[in-house]
Amino acid sequence: MGQVIAKPSTLRTNIILTNKSRAGILAFMKDEQAFFHLQKSFVVHIEHVQNTAKDEMAATLYFGPDENQSLSKVLDGCVAVMNCVVKYDGLLATNFRVLSSGVPVHTNRRLKTTIDFAINASNTVGLPIELHNAIRQLPIAEERSKYVQKRIASWEGYLSIQERDATMDDFRATFTDYKCNENFTYMTIAINGIKEKEWQKVKGLSVKIQGAKEDLGTVIKSNPKNKTVEIELRPFIQSQLRKDKWHPKSKELVFSNFATLSQIRRLRKGFSDLEKGLAANANLEKILFEERPRINQPKKKVSLDFDNRLNEFQREAVAGALSAEDLYVIQGPPGTGKTTVISEICQQNAKAGLRTLVASQSNLAVDNALSRLLSNKDIRILRYGRTESIEEEGKRFIEENVAQYWREQTLHDLEEELSRQTDNTALLDEKIAKKETELQGLRSEIESLQKKLEEQKRAEVEVEATQQEIKELKKKLGALRKESREAEERLEAIIKQKTQEEQQIREFEELVGQYGSLSQLEELEAQKQSEKASLQKDISYLNNKSELEKAEHALENARLAYGEWHEKHQALQKAQQDVEGCSKIQELQGIMEKNNIQPNAKIEWQQQSFERIQAQMFGYTEWKEVRERLFSAIGYLEGKIGPSKSEEIQKQVEAQAANGYSSYAIREIDSAIDHFKRFLVDTKEVYVNQLYVYLERLYNRRIFVDEQFGMLENQRQEIMRLFHMMKEEAASLVSYLLNASLQHKSSLMNAGNRWKIEVEQLQQRLPDSSEEVKEMLPLEELKEILAGQERDLQELLAHKQKIQITTPKIEEIKGQLEHSLIEEREISAQLAEIKKDSQKTNEEGLVQEKKLKALEELLREDVTRKLDYVKEAIQHVEAAIAELQHEKQQLPIKQELQKQWRKLLLEASEHDLDEIKKLYVNHANVIGTTCVASARKEFMDNYPTFDVVIIDEVSKATPPELLLPMLKGKKIILVGDHHQLPPLIGDDTLEETLKAMMEENKELDETNELKKLLKESLFERLFKNLPKTNKQMLAIQYRMHEKIMDTISPFYENEDDRLQCGLEDSDTARDHFLESHFVKRHNHLLWVDTPNEKPYLEEQMKNGKSRYNPGELDIIRDMLRDLDHATEMAINQGSLEAGVKKSVGVISFYGEQVKKIDHLIQQELQLPNLHLRTGTVDRFQGMEMDVIIVSMVRNATHKGGDIGFANDYRRLNVALSRARELLVLVGSTEMFTKRAKRKESRNMYSHLLQVVKEQKGWLNHEGNPVVRK
């Protein structure tokens, strides 16, 4: 594993032992002296650990058995561990213990160094400062482990998904017979006792003999009809069978899901290894978990000799991957040559002596990458994995076949070489002759170069003289140019001055011609002034008249206003008297309303209180009347009974009332009084005692009536008080209004007097003005005329002033103009002479510069260097001739050795081939396997680390799967495309599987963690966040026709590089040669649009989730027949070679539709000219065919209808990018472009339809072009 290496070879440091550490050592040695003298020095791996003391460092030292042989013998191969505190005077050992040999010693968090321990207490060695600093710089291992453990916890969700279907009970059966293939790699067993449901699950399960320790292997095929299973045997069982040592004691077989569970255990072990720091790349945990991973700066890119023909993006990717120190990421959109890039990197690594691991989530991707390396003899490929799963391209490189393959390849090369024996001598003679001719030419070139060297010596003398001559000519030319420039500037100034003088003269003449002379202007000015005065007089009259009319009108308004005031003031005075005399609130309100007196807030409050109390006084009159009747009846009884007895009864009643009295209604009291009266009338003889009873009753009622009437009386008094307050407030308000009215009177009288005076003054001015005015224009029109007169007068005065100023100057300007004309002629003649001299000097300079250029060109040639080069070339050619002559002499010996080598290979025994295999395996430099297989124990033991790990199709693998090969790589190269589908779990994406799990168990514990997985794509995060030096997109695709590529281009428009087509002529390179009803030869992209009606609507299986579309099946049936016939026609016409089959892939978003397509092809159709393959879009990722038909299935008319799986743009990207020559979509355009629920999905499919329309590929379900829709 990768680890930190200390630079010093051996460090000497003091070691101090505590009693505990000494006791640990004494368990193995007699004393510490003997222990530390076992070896002169020890190779240790130092780990920085946490320490409770803040000022001290703690470290743990690991002594590996392989690196400390003497110590290993004492400890029986175990690992020694010493806990220490790091002090400046040495290491203080606090504990010593021994661990098993399987404990990792090398980790990327430990410092590997060699230490010579000094144990003498009196020594002064101390602790080397470089060792102290090195330990301090190490990460604290426990902290890093906790960090990794915390971050990797979210990845447990992937394993939860895989474990969902992995748990199942073992089942048993008995076998009756078995047979193996020739290589003992497979076994076919006849069995009994498996139930029908168990037959459906048996494929992929592990098989074991009851009671045996080792598994037989894994079931790869099952045949329920014949009751047989085929097993891929484990290496140990294969070995036992070959040696005839496999003799099972039991006939009972146990089938279990051990393989899947083992895979999950391997994935979890990857987690553990990362936590423990066992990654070959110490930076791996930062790469995996930091948002913006910190990576080492790449090395300077070197010039490479590429083995493959690469475009600019591929070359950049290869160069970047080779210069990267720890990580490089390559994004490969469909058809951009990812496999070619991987092949080139492997070849460059092989040249550099590096070992490369090529891993992927699928066997197909691994074998595709390895297949490109077959032609390179420097590469020794080894394919690791289950033979059954490996494609044909990779099977020749599995361990059991490599020796035979190498033997066959070497024999083939030898036989080719030997077959050319007769030609080799002649070929060598021809090469020697060519070299001798080349040598003669080089010697002739030497003579020519020596002559040129003499010419250069002469030219060096001439160059100096010529340069001086050119310098003098340039100096003269510069002076002439300066003189010319100065003369041109003077001439330009004179011409400018002359132009200005001419312009001034013209302007003066134009001015005089337009307005006349100065005297004419003065006469016109007097006339204009007279007209202006007359207009001003008329305007003054009209202004006065207008002002008088306004003043008279205002005076009349003032008089009217005073009359209105007087009327209102009298009304207020009357209101004041009415308020004082009113006795009811209704009268008061009437007075205020009549005079428009708005009550203030205080009056409004008093009125509200009045109304509220008045409402409460309901029944006042009734209570008053009943009280009077009650008092009258009581008075009558008191007169009959007498005052003393009446007073006694009254006191008794009052005493009883003190403890509470009864309440009575008015009607009840009236009834009691009436009852008393009837008693008196109806009873002939009244007794006093009877009167006592009535009096007591009436007293009781009087107490209650007094109480009620008292309250009502208080309310009446309050109403009276409020009414008087309202009257007072209203009187105050009227008084305030009267005062305000008097003030308004004063202002009205002032205004009237002011306007009266104004009218009198205007009347006095008007008669004088009106005597001379008879008829005139309106005032505004006169003002406009006056303004025009004033503008004309101002303009006239301005011209007059200009002429007055200009007249004296004009003669002076004319004289200056004559002088300017003379000077212009003189300077022009001077310039002509300067130009003539400059031209002559320039011509002389050009001649000298041409001469200098020829001399410099002669001197520029590095003749001396060429001489040295030619002499060196002569030496090389002479050496080559000698080597060829030597080869000619050795040719018979070489041929004899080749014959012997051929004979040995032909006669090679099994033992020889086994030895070849061992050598090949040990020296293999490109190993291919799947991500999960890279964690198998035997692979881990044989290949613990790699210089470079390349992982293809990263986007299809889960992070736990990627981690397994990444742990092995000192450098990691990731190849993938985050715009294609994410990992698949069964037939579904991770997102779809997760959704199904949550629907099944809404209380799933890992729900939150699982949801986080959907938001994080390891490849996408790395590609977006890594610097440009560590990533590259392959932007040129070679798979599909340019018109097909247009459908997927939008998925990559946000990348730095635009997706381009690498085919120079798509129409020629991807010509399908088909002409039929559905497909025309110019078509490369079609959408067969289906109606939104039966049978073209989607249907769903009972008790199932998958969907199918019977109408689309009918279209596909017709189209396949159409394609088969078109292929036959192309073969007959010679466009396609005889026997060629057009490869056609029929894919769908839904597994149920795929099953029905399979049935259609296998049971109904006979298509001899087509090579057909079907599958879901998800399973077709990584494949390509000439023609792809996509059955889109979804088409529903109900409101809840949607497009399901097809919402994912990555799935659509995969579907559109499988075809090389022709892509056909079958489905409802309306469903996908209009009725899909997500707006982004509608936009995505609308763009796709637009591309189809632009290419005239929109067809109806009958195969006819859609004219409009």
C-alpha cells in the first residue's frame, strides 16, 4: 500500500522503556538488550495517534515480519506493536504487544523508516529532529479514520438497496449425475427436489455439497425441463477434479445466495480498508469526500509518440492522464472514443514499465477496452473474472488460456519470419545499398556546406559596411522627412488661413447684399422703431380696458358677497335667540340643522350620552303613575289603621328589607292595588287585621318602587343636565360663528373698497387712451405682432453692428489674402524638391537593405551546426551499414535459432505451458477485471496495488463498487459520462429502485440517507470541481451520423467544449443504403407519430407496474419487415455486400414492451437480412447498432397521464445515441411535447421534435410525411 517514506536511510534514536512495555518484551526475550540487539536496525511504520497530554505527541510503531526477519522468527511471524510518547530526548515506550500476521502494517497514514534504537540510559542520542518533524506532520490516524467513517456512512444506502432482494432462505436438492467439460471449469449436474418457484431463482446462486467446506461454484445456466444446472467451478474444485481427488460424500446440494452476500461483504470491506488507510493513493479519501478535492500538481507534460491515431481532445486526455499525479477524469459522451483513449494510456504505461488495472462495472466494457490492445506486443494482458461472464474478446486472456494464446501468437510471428528467409538476404543487401547511397550524398553535402562556410566569412565583412551605409541613408532620409513635414505643416496652415480669409470676405459681401448698406439699415431701423411705438400704445389701451372690466366684475362680486354675508349673519343672530329659548333637544337639533351649524365633538358626545340615557329611561311615566297610586292607597290605609300601628308595620317591613327585598313588575303592583280596592268594595265588614296585611304588602312594594323610581329620576336629572350643557355648548358655538362672521364682514368691506378705488383709477386713465383708438386687432394678436417686430429689430441691429465692425477690417483681410497666395506657391515648389530628394535616397536605401537581407540570410543559416549534424549522420549511417553487414553475417545463426525456438514451441508440453503461464502472469502489465471482482481474496493477494487504475463507465457504477479498484491505484483515471444513466439496480435506476423501496416501506430507517445519494454523483462532482489540468471532455464523436448527433448536442451545451462530429462526410460514412416505404436513403432521423386513440394508447399488465403499447408493436412489425426488404434490395443492387446483415436494435423504456417485441421477433417474423437485438434503454447503454428503433410506449388521454421513465434526460440521451446510421422514434409527439407534466420534459421533447422536423423526418403512423399538425 502507499505509505509515507522517510528520506534518511537509518535514524538512530534513544528508546526509554516503562515497566509495562518492558514486561511486554520480556514475554518473548530475556531482557530488552537482547530484544533490541536482534537486529542492527528495525524497519518500522510509525502512526501518529491521539494523546491526552496537550504538549506531547504520541505514536505507535509497527514492526512488520517481512521487513524484520530476525524479529519475525522470535515472534512466529506476528506483528510487533509499540506504543510510545514522542519526547525530545527519545521515544518513551509505554506498551509492547503482539498482533497476528494478518494485521496490515503498511498504510498511507504511517511513516516508513529504519531506526537503530539506543537503549543505554547514559547515552545522549536523543530524538533526531527530522524524525520528530516527520511524526508531527503525519495525520492523526484515528481522526482520519473517524472522518472517513462519518463520510462513508451515507454510502451504506447503496448496500441497503442491494440487500433488499439478497436475503433469501437456502434450499436443498439431490444430484443423480454430473459431468465436466474438458478443462474442468464447468460442471453440469442432474438434480431432483427443486420446486417450480425455486427454478426461477436458481441462476446466480452458490452451490455447495452438504457438509463440505468449499463451494462448488455458481449456477450460470438452468434447464427446468431437463432438471439440470450448469455450474462455473471454483479454482480449488477445478484443481481437485483435475487430480481426481474430488469425491463427494453426500449427494445433497445446498443452494444459497452466498455469492451476492459475499459481494456485499467485499463492498463493506472496501469501506473498512479506506477507514484504515489502506488505499494505495493516500489522497483517495480527500478525492472521494471533499467538495473540491485537493490534488497534487500534475507533472510537466512531455512530448508523446502515440500508438493510436487520436484527435486533439483524445491526445489532451492521454497527455493529461499520464502527467497527473493522483487523479484524472475523462468525460466521454457517446461515440467519442473512450476505449481508444484507455488503450493508448495502457500502451504508454507499458512503455514506462507501469502496471495498469482496467476495471469497469460490466464485463463488456472491460473486454471492449482490452480488445484494442491486441496488436501491441509490449503489452501482456491478463483477464481476471468468471469465465462465463467474460466476452469472447477477453477469454483468450484468462489465466488458463494465456500460455496457449502467447504460444500461438509467437509461433505465428516465427513462421512469418521464417517464411521470409529467402528474401531476408536480398532485403539486407538492398538496405546496405540504400545506406551507402545515403552516405555518398552526405559526403557531397559536406563539401557544399564547407563552401557555404567560406561565403559566410566574406559576408560578415560586407554586412558591417552595408549596415553603416544604410544608417547614413536613413539619417539623411529622416532629415528630409522632417523638412518635408515642417513644410507641409506650414503649407497646411497657410491654406487654412487663406480659406478663412476668403470665407470672411464672402460672408461680408453676402451680408451687404442681403441687408444693404449701413445708411439703408439705419433708415429701416427708424421705421421699425415707429411701428413698435404705435403697437405698444394700442396694447396699453387694450390692457387698461381689460383691467377695468376685471376690476368692475370683482367689485360687483364683492357687493354680492356682502349681501350674502348680511343674510347669513342675521340668521345666526336669530339662531342665537332660538337656542336660548328652546326647551327640547329636538328643537335644538332643528335649529342647528336649519342654519347648517355642524355640531362639534363635544356636542356629538353629549348628544350620544343623552340618547343612551333616554333609551334606558323607558317606562318612567308608568313608574311615576304607579308610584302615585301606591302612595294614595298607603295613605288611605294609614288613615284607617292609625299612625302608631302604621309606623310599627313600616319598621317591620324595613327590617325585613335590610336582608333583601323582592322585585315586582308594574303590572303586578297595579294588580295588587286593584285587588285591594276590590277588597274594600266587595267586603261589607272589614277587619283591622286584614288591613294590616294589605298595608304590609303595599309597604314592601313601595320600597321596590322607590328604588326603581329613584334611579329613573336620577337619569331624568342627568338628561336635563346634558340638555342644558348642549344648549350652552350650542350657544357658545353660535357666538363663535357670529364673531367669525363679523371678521368676514371686515374683509369683505376691505375688498369692496379696494376694487372701488381700482375701478376709479382705471376709469381716469382710459378716456385719454381711447380718443385716438377706433378699430384695432385683438390684444393677443397685437402682442404677437409686437414680438415679431422686436425680433426683426434685434436682428436688424445685430446686422448693423456686424457691418459697422466688419467694414474697416475687410480691406486688411484682402491684403493678407494676397500675401497668403504668394507664400503658398513658394512652399509648394519647396515640397516638390524635397520629395524628389527623398525618393532618390529611399531607392538607394532599398538597394542596400536588399543586399543586407541577402547577406543576413546567408549568415542566418547555421552551417556549422549542419556540418556537425551531417558528420553525425555519416557516423550513424556508417554504423547502420556495419550493423546491417553484421546482421547479414548473423542471419544464418538467427534463422537456425528461430527454427529451434519454433520446434520447442510446437513440442511444448503441459508443464512447459504451465511455466509459460506463470511467467506471463507474473509479468502481466495490463490486468482487466470488474470493480467487484477486484476485491476477491485471490485477486487481492496477487495484485495488492497498481501503478495506474483505469475505471471505465464510472457513471454506471455505485461509489462502493468504484471504491474497490480505486483502493489499489497509486494513480486513478476515471472515465465516464454523467449525462448518461446512473447505476442500475436490476432493471431500474437507483432513483427508481429507491422510490419503489420507499413506497413499500414508508418508515424505512435509511430514507434520508438514501435520498442524499440521488443528489450526489461522484463523477459529476469531480468533473465539475477539478481544475482543467486534471480533466478533459472528449468532444468529437465518430459513432453516429451528424443529424443523429444533433439530437443529443443540447445535453452537452453547458460543457466547456461543444460536441462535434468527427466524420468528414456523414452521408458517405453512415450511408445505410436503404430505400423503403418508411425509410428513404437521405433519412437518418425519423419520428413515427402515433394517434392519441386505441390501439395506440398505453396499457398496463395486471398485477404489474410495467407498461406496453400494442399500437406501437404493430408499427414496429411493419417497420422491421420494411427494413428487411430494403436490406435485401440494397444487397441485390450491390450497395451492400452479399451476406451482410443490417444490425438493428429495438429498444424501449419499458421491460414489458421489450418482452412483447422479443415474442414478435421470435414467433412471428422471419427477417433473414437483419441482425436483431432487443433490450431496455437502460440495458443498451454502451452498445451501438446500425439502426435503432425506440418504442416510447407512453400515451394516455386521462389527466393523470405522464411519461414516467422518459422524464430522465439521461435515459433519453442513451436512447438517442445508440444508432450509427438511422434512428427511428415510435410514439406520440403530443404526449411527450404537450401532455408531459414536467415543463423541462416538454421542452426537451419539443426540441427533439423540432430537430426531426428540420430533417423532414416526421411521419404519421402509416409512414407518410406529416404535412402539418
